[in-house]
Amino acid sequence: MSDERFPEHLAIDKRFPGSVLDWHAQHGDRTLIVDGERILDIARLLKTELGYHFLVDLAAVDYLPRKPRFEVVYQFMNLDTKARLRVKVQSDELHPEVPSLTPLWPIANWLEREVWDLMGVTFRDHPNLKRILLYEEFEGHPLRKDYPRTGRQPLIGPKD
Amino acid sequence: MLTTNGQSPDPGAALQGQVFTTRFDKLLGWARKYSLFQYPFVTACCGMEFMSTACSHYDIDRFGAAFPRFSPRQSDVLWVVGTVSQKLAPLLKTVYDQMADPKYVIAFGACASCGGPYDDYSTLQGIDLIIPVDIYIAGCPPRPEAVLDGLLKLQTLIQDSKQEWGS
Ligand code: SF4
């Protein structure tokens, strides 16, 4: 692990002091762990001033039984320099909540719905936060580690 | 009827080689087995195999099963090709219910037959949990030869089953 701070790290730290909680950079794999409440501001800074126009992906990971349990992972890319930056938010809440990135990227709409559907992370101010892959009647969030893999909730047909 | 010279003709001789007799239900079965209108309910990778079977190299036309109809009321064999999720299951059931009798169902590949590799929270573990199936085609995916074999088996089944008509 390198202790070298990289330029994006310094820029974020300067604008929002204390918002970067941890970081590592190894073999070009640059990751920041930030305060979830600041993610919208940080993403806006990345997009408008640091050239990360592209939200490549947005996902969540369940690290049960680790504490903090959940991580929301954002992958950003600068299309001019081809630089990539991974930003993570950690949470130990049963239903983590972070601000939605839909004001910055329309694609965040679907990605956040998918994360809500499968992992149960709430995105504040999302315009349409409802299930996208599963059906409305489904209970729970099946990609969580404590959801049984074969926990079927059939709409029709025999229950098993 | 009399011939011009006033003698009655020998019906056997006059019709020699021009007619043959059969039973009506056999004729109907023969007609039905060679005029299949298929509804391809294609969801996943098996769909590629269905397409290659339908294309010129394997040419499903030769078996009298040429026209895909994406209109359930005008089709009589439902091909369920690929993975069916719990979310999709009600739609599959609706399509089946809307088809007119007589109707047949082919479960194409492991996913449609038994859920295939997906023993999980979201996949229907075989379409026979919601609709009746006439032919199962094994494989993940099945080769076109297996698909044609399944089609021939369905045609034998149609020919040999009791033919119902009218109401
Ligand atoms: S049976 Fe295999 S090839 Fe066919 S849809 Fe399922 S996974 Fe794909």
C-alpha cells in the first residue's frame, strides 16, 4: 500500500476537509473511501472540475460479518486521460442511505435502482426508487449474504 | 351414373391410381403435424440455437414448421427457449392461455426443463410448474440435431393423438 496521496485525493481533501476517510493506491488501482453524506458533492467536483465525466459503474458489496458491513462502490473514468478512480462509501446500517447521483448522471437512475433492488441501499432524492429486476411483491434483497440463495418467492406456481 | 353406352362402370377400374382411402382423424393428424405455427418464447442463450435451427443450414422449413408467429392466437406450438425467471413466469402463462386448442409446448434446453444451472432465488425451476409440457429437449444448449429430433417426436405425438375438431 502506498502512502502517496494522488491529485484527486488532494483536491477532494482540500475542498471538503475530512471527507476522505481512507485510501489506497496500488498498481494504478486508486481507491478513496469517503463520507457517504458528501458523495454527491465529491462526485460533482470530480465531474465538473477534475474531468471524470463518466460514471462507469455503481454497485454495492455485502461484507458480512465484517463491520462496517456494506460498501457502495462508484467507478469513475476520465475519458480524456483514461484515468480511473474508485470511490467507496461504507455503512453499517441495516438500510444504508446515500445521496443519489441522478442530478449528475442519468445512468445513475437505473444503477441505483438495481442496487436498491438487490442490496437494499436507499438513494436519497432518487426520482423513482423501486425494484427493477425483481417484481414489486418480492420481499427482501436477495444479493445480501444473509438472504438464502434458493429463497424463491414465486409469483405463480408452487412454492418450494 | 351410366356411361354413354348405357353400362354401369367399374368404379374400381375407373379410379385406379387416382384415390386412396384413409380415416378422417388420421388425415387430420397428418395435416396438423405438417402445418405447425410456432410461437418462439425466446429469453436466453438457447435462443441462438433456435435461430441456427431455423436458418438455412438446418432449415426447420423442411419439417412443415416454418412460420414463427408472435401472436399466441395464431400459433399452435409454444417453444420455450431459455431461462424463465419468476418475474417472467406470469407472462409465459398468459401466452400459453391465449393460444387456441389444440396446442403443444416444447421445453427447449435445460433451463426451460428444470431451471438448468440456476438453482437460485429468481429462476423458475422448470416451466412444467406452470404450464403442461409435451416434449423436453435436453442440453445446455441442445444442438440443432437434438432440436429437430424433438420436433419430429412432437410430430409423431400429434399424428398419434386423438384428433378433436368442431365443438
Ligand atoms: S439451457 Fe444453457 S444454453 Fe440454454 S438458456 Fe439455459 S443456460 Fe443458456
